[in-house]
Amino acid sequence: MNKIYMIYHLTGMKIILLASFLILCFLLACEKGYFESSVPIKKLLENPRDYENRTVNIEGEVNEVFSLLVVKYFSVKDDTGEIIVVTERILPKKGEKIKVKGRMVDAFSIGDKTLTVFKEERDR
């Protein structure tokens, strides 16, 4: 009777350890943003103030790449629109499918015209 109890006890411990490991993996994946859905670019461009202090994901195809000393950017195009992404990272290749995490920011204003861009966040 004692051996049977030990077998059940060991099996129960393995299940608890496995469940704890899976929960930990799930929480780490959530922290890294693997389950976050992407916002359509059209929504960002139509309502940039709604996304002003929020980190969001966009995804699409890299349409243009530009680098000039301290300024690096690329444009991402999805089925709904196209947006400029300012980055400090290595530039992606034109035509590459990409998912980018970042925030909406005002790049600069001239008179009543404002350029709003998507600023890529660096992974921590």
C-alpha cells in the first residue's frame, strides 16, 4: 500500500512541475508580446491620439528603407495603409515581412502640418 501511494505521489509531483513549467512559459510569452495582435495601420493613421502613449504592434511588408547618419527609418505597408517607422536598430530589407512593436510620436511640425510616425521600441 505504501508503494502505491509513493507512485501516485511521484506522478502527482511530475504533473504539478509540468503544469508550473507550462504556466511559466505562457507568462514569459505574454511578457514578450507573442500573443498581442497587430493594429491595422489605417487605425493608427486615422486616430493617432488614441495610440499616443500605448505600445502596439504593426505588421506588414517593408516598402522603403532610408538611413542618413543619425536618422534611420523604413516604411511598413499592410492591407490598410502605410506608415513610417523610425528605428535605432539595423534596418530590415525591402520586401521583408515584419512585425514591429512601438508607439505613435510626432516627428515634427511646420505650421499646421504635422508628421506623425511610428517609433520602434527596442527589446529589453
